[in-house]
Amino acid sequence: MANSDACCSTQLIDGDGVFNASGIDKFMKEVKLSECGLSYAVVSIMGPQSSGKSTLLNNLFSTNFREMDAFKGRSQTTKGIWMARCAGIEPCTIVMDLEGTDGRERGEDDTAFEKQSALFALAVSDIVLINMWCHDIGREQAANKPLLKTVFQVMMRLFSPRKTTMLFVIRDKTRTPLENLEPVLREDIQKIWDSVPKPQAHKDTPLSEFFNVQVVALSSFEEKEEQFREQVASLRQRFHQSIAPGGLAGDRRGVVPASGFSFSAQEIWKVIKENKDLDLPAHKVMVATVRCEEIANEKYAAFVENEVCTFLLYISPTVLLSQLLMLWKSLSFFIQEWSQLEETVQSEPVSGFGKKINSLLHACFSEYDAEATYFDEGVRTAKQKQLQEKLLQLIQPAYQSALGHVRSGTLDRFKEAFEKALKGGGRFSEAANNCVESCVAQFDEKCADVVIELANWDTSKVREKLLRDIDAHVASVREAKISELTSSYEEKLKLSLSGPVEALLDGANSDTWPSVRSLLKREMQSAVLGYSTALNGFDMDEETRQNMISSLEDFARGVVEGKAREEAGRVLIRMKDRFTMLFSHDSDSMPRVWTGKEDIRSITKTARSASLKLLAVMAAIRLDDGDKDNIEKTLAVALLDTSGNPIRSITVADPLATSSWEKIPASKTLITPVQCKSLWRQFKMETEYSVSQAISAQEANKRNNNWLPPPWAILALVILGFNEFMTLLKNPLYLGVIFVIFLLLKALWVQLDIAGEFRHGVVPGLISLSTKFVPTIMNLIKRLAEEGAGAGAGAPAANENPQRSSSKSNSNAVPVGSSVSSSSSSNVTSLDNGKRHTSSSKDE
């Protein structure tokens, strides 16, 4: 079977047990294993050396593993563990070719790698092919039985159970039927499982819980190659969709995602390699380990306590003089500087921190190398690495403090530079980018001064922390600037909308909400244009920018809605003011005088309709162009219907007996129908007094202007009083008496202001006249007596009376409806009436 171009292979673990981490990472990228998720399978093969494992894999999976050349002799071909991708099999299948067991190259005693590799294959594979010769079945030391026994025992101790399919491939099948071979093989596997000591958790666990055992037989590749290839092609079909239910590995458990396969395999191999049962150190290595560890501990203690003078006691005589001079030069400041350096760096930056620490570490490691130079190199290097790790762990806090000073100093310089750039009027994003670039370059330069060469510590985290701090500062400044910018535009919107909206709502009419919408749209477009231009300097993404603009638009709507709700709370006062203005003033805005000719009912209806219009306008918010409602019509039908038909009120449902308006959402409702009804009832109660006052004033005016009796009364008086009238004409003395009585009554009328007293009603007028009647009569009599006494005093006084009477008579010509209430004016009027009466008597 030819190898496919899609196949690629790499060595996973070399013959010395070193895990090829970079190789597997490259392999995963080439085969795109990370993209497979859980849809992949791992197949491995194990068996004796030179048993045809690589040949089987190459024919079965179209791989390109190296095969043994039979003409050159039988020897080890595969070293370590190799892996490749199977070509033409879905899902993605990875196959591992293990180093053969029982090889003469490793010898009889070196079986650790065989056990480790077999355990590794069982731990990471979904399907394990166990390649075995047909003639080995039934033998105690053949068919990998000792190896399987060890693997079973160690696997249960190292790993959690996972279902692995073990496919035993019987090579070079003889004439013995497979039906006879398979029971013997299964019985042997079960015996191995039963004989393995198990932990308490898996004491009664059956073999089927860990493994799915299957058996297949193949003919000889050399003797029956054509038949072998046919059988291999048939076996290959079983690996298609092997992880699907019913497939070879359809019941597998604990599958690692493909992206984590490399890390998982590496950790499993690490655990296997560190198992003490499989890897014991030699005595020589143990001695080197103990002694090198002692030397390392001594050097560490000397470093911590600044004691290096004892170093001279441990120097070997074979150490070169030049090496001693170099060490002493490095140690010239070591005795006095470490503790001081550690203390100083906690509070302030230290110049040349990295250079000083590097000199200290170099001196310490030179001491260690001089004393441990004759021990095993591998152990010496390992212990030196441990010493290095301990010293670096000791130095790391001081190193972090030094980096912290560099970071804080860089951050302070950034804040100053950024603030200065913003004050210079630059764009926010440009100023931030320039300052960040400059300060990060300064940070990198300062970090080079504190670098520890041996540590190879990464400053990226501190650098990232600096960038986060810078970003946080930039974000806070940006937030403050944007907040300031937003507040200024919100304040402008509030000033430009509050007053005009309040004025428009105060004069509510049919065009109120269209005018409010027009005002809102105009002011909002103006504000958004300026706001959007200002935001361009902050280098934000379009979505955030649109969200902020939307927030500003929402604020503008909120201002209008808030003002509308505020005005809705004062709607009753606005209604009463509008009613008063229309009811008490005429079309020229002049105060209305109730002369008796006005139609109070019509005026009241007009004023109430205007107030109802205001209530309808204020009942809901209408800021959208498509807002249509019939609130005004509903209110007019429910509140202005004055038919007074009791049958209608019983048979027709009240349209205001609800808490919401039709086609108006609750969020846009300012006054609910029920509230409108309550407000209208209160409005009518508080305005009925003004209407009743107007009606009373009109009736009083009518009474004041209508003193003549009706025409039928006048005709009756003429007909019935004809005789009395003729009597008066025949006897003129009666006319004089009647004239005197008329003058007296006229004086009383003016003095008592009878017309004015009866303006407020009949009963109040009678009560007021009853209290003023007697004093007024006494005053008139007194004035008449004084006038009589003054008339007999002489002619001059008598001559003056006509002139004074004439002037007083002229001044007494007042309208009928006028009111004189002071005592002085009453006295003057009484005096004038007395004089007039005297003059008339004298003339007569």
C-alpha cells in the first residue's frame, strides 16, 4: 500500500526517554489536530522487536515508518516512540509506533523503557494493537505476558480508569482456526488481570471496565503477501469512524480535547518517568546528589548572611590564580552591599540594580563550581540549577520592587506629559497615543537597568500592568472629559428646551405637540451635530459613539417628557387660569362687565371647552410623528355632554372609567382617564362660584336699570287713578305736600344708598337699611332745624341760600348705580336735600 502525501511523522520520545515537545507541537500544527475537538482517535502498536509492527502500520494506515531491511539482518529499527497521521481515515487518526520489546540492544536487564513506553501507549491511546506471533499463544513467557502484567498493575495506580480497546493482531496465522485461538488468548489475558494486585478502589473491577479486548489474525506477509494485503484492507475498514457508537473505540471515556493532546501526553510521560518503581538512581549518583546539595545549601546560607570569608577555606589548591582574582573582584562589594541593596530598593529606586545583582550571583556560583567540580556532572548541574532557583527566589522580591519603582515612575511621568498635552489643545486620542508610546519606550529602557541575566525573568507582566494602569488613567480622564462634554451639551439642551416647552404647554392647543416635536427635533439635531464632532477626537468605536449620541437624544426626550410631567402636575391650575382668562375677559382682553346682555352660558361653555382642550393636550406625551389619539373627543363626549339625559348615563358605559388611553402606552400617559374625570369634577366645583357670581351680578344690574313698573301696571294706574289725579289738579295744595314728601324720600334714598345695599341681595340689604334708617332720619331732622334757624337770621344768609343750593344741586347729580358710604358725603347730601326742600317751600 503506497504512502499518501497526507502522511507526516515525527519522533515523540527518543531512545533516551526525552519527550520531544517542540516536535509534537509542530506535528499538531501540520496535521491541524487542534481543530478536531473530540473527533480524533489515537492508535498505538506494541510487540516484540522485529515482529513487523512498522510494516503492519504502513500497510494498514498508509504511514511512512521506517521498516527493517530483512536482507541486512534482524536488528532494532524503531527507537523510542514515533507518531504519524493515518492517511485517508476519518475521523483524524494518530498512530504511534513503539520501540519493540525484548530487544538485544537494550539487554536483558534494561527493561524500564519498555515498561514505560507500554504504559504510555495504554494511557494515551484509544486503540492499542498488540502484535504477536501465532505460535506464541499458550506460552507463559511469550506474547508480552510479563509486560502486560506490569502495565496493568502500574496503570491502575497512576491513572484514572479509561476504556481502551486492545486489538490483539495474530501474525503468521497457521491452519489453527481463529475460533480456537481466541478463547485461549482471552483466558490468558483474564488470568493476568486476576493476578495483578489491585488497589481497594478497583479490587472488584472487571477487565471490561478498563479494556475492550478484540482479536484478529493475519496471514504471513512474506509467504502470503497478497492474502495479507487483502486482510489488512479489510481490517482498515474497521478503523473508519472508529469512535462512533459501535466502532472499535465507540465506548471510550475520558477523552482529552485535541488542542490539549500535546500537554496531556507530556504530563503523562512525566508521571511515568518519575515513578520510582521504574527508575532507581545509581549509588554514584546518590552520593553526588547528597554532597552537591550540601554545598549548595552552604552557598545559599553564605549569600543570605553576607558571609563569604569562609569561601577561602573550601577553595581547592588547583584553582587558578586568575580565577581567584576574578572572584575577589566580584566579591569586593558583596560583603557589604546585599543587605543594604535589599533594604534600599524597598523604598526608592537603585541605580544599576541589575548589574550589582548579576555580580553577586556570579560570585556565588563561582564558589559552588569550585567546590563541586569533581562530582557527577549531571547531578552537579541539577543542584546548581536548584541553588540558582533558590537564590533567584530570594532576589525576586527586591527585583519586583525595583521594577515597581520603574513602573510607578513611568506612570507618574505619563500623567504629567498627558495632562500637559491635553492642556496644549491636542486631540485626546493623539495625545494619549503619543504619550503612551514615549513612556513605554522609557519603561523598556529603565527595565534594562534591572535585568537579572541568569533569571531570564519576563518583564512583560509588569509592562502589561503599566499599560493597564496607563489605560485605566486614560480611561478615567476620557470618562471625565466625555462626562464633562456630555454634561455641557445636556445643560444646553435643558436650557433650550425647558422654557419653550413650558410656554408651548401653557398655551396648549391643537398645534402644541407638533410644535414641541419640531422644537425637539431642531434642538436635538443641533446638539447632536456638535456632540458628534466633539466625540471624534476621542477615537472610539462607532457603536459606542452611536450609543452616546442615542443617550443624548434620550436625554433631550427626557427633558421634554419631564417638563410635560411637571406641567401635568399643575394642569388644574392651568385650567382654572385659562377659564378665568376667557370667562372674565372679552375678546380684546378687557375685563368683562356683566351688563345683562352677555350670554353667560355660551361664555361658560367656551371657557370650559378651552380648559378641556388644555386637559386633552396634557393627558399624554406625543413626541412621535405617528402618534394619533382621540383623547380630546373622548373627553368632550364624557365631560362636555350637557344634555342631562339620565337614561344615557345608565345605558352607555363611561369612557373614562379606565386607567389607560386607547392606543397610548402607559409610558406616554401623563393623566389617566380616571384622573381626568376627577380633575374635571374638581375644576367645575372651583369655577362654579365665578359663574354664579357673574349670574348674580347680571341680575343685580338688570334690577338697577329697570325701576319702572310694567306697561300694564302703568295703564292700570292711569285708569284706576284718574279720579285721584283730577282731585290733585283741583286742589294744588296736595301737589305741594306730595312734592315735599318726594324730596324727603329722595334724600333718604341717596343718604341710605338703597341701590348699593341691595346689590348683595334682599336680606343683607334690609338688614343694613334697618341699622341706618333711624340715624339717617334724625340727621335729616337736625339739618332741617339748623336750616330753619339760619333762615331767620337775616337776608344776607337768605340771599346766599339759592346760590349754594344751586351749586350743591349740581354736585348731587350722580348715577343711579353710584354708592356713597362715608358719613361726610351723607351729611352733605342731607344738607343739600334740606336746602332744596326749604327753597322749594319758600318758592311755593
